[in-house]
Amino acid sequence: MSFGIEIDMDACTGCGTCYEVCPSECFDEPKGGKVSIIEANRDDCVGCRACETQCPEEVITITEE
């Protein structure tokens, strides 16, 4: 099973919580007030939803693909 990571970039504050909690290192360190997904690691998402549940702005959604 694979998972998709969706981020509402307009609402992201770049706090870095997703970067800190992701066990698969799917996120890059925030730069310029926004977080980004490391494209090379996107397929490494294990669907643990740590980023989704711990995002203080609730801007991340994990989907099953």
C-alpha cells in the first residue's frame, strides 16, 4: 500500500513539527517559513500519520493511494 502526503501550503506556518516527527524523513527542514516534501522520499511514507496528527495547524492530510 502506498500513501500520499497533501499539505495546504497557504496555511502552513513552517513550524517544522512534521519534519521533526516523521520517521521516514519525508519532509525537508522548513525554509522561508514553509515546509516541503522531499520528492525522493515521498514514496517512503509508511502512513503512520504522525505528521497529520501532530501538525498544530492541521494542514497535512495522509491519503491511501
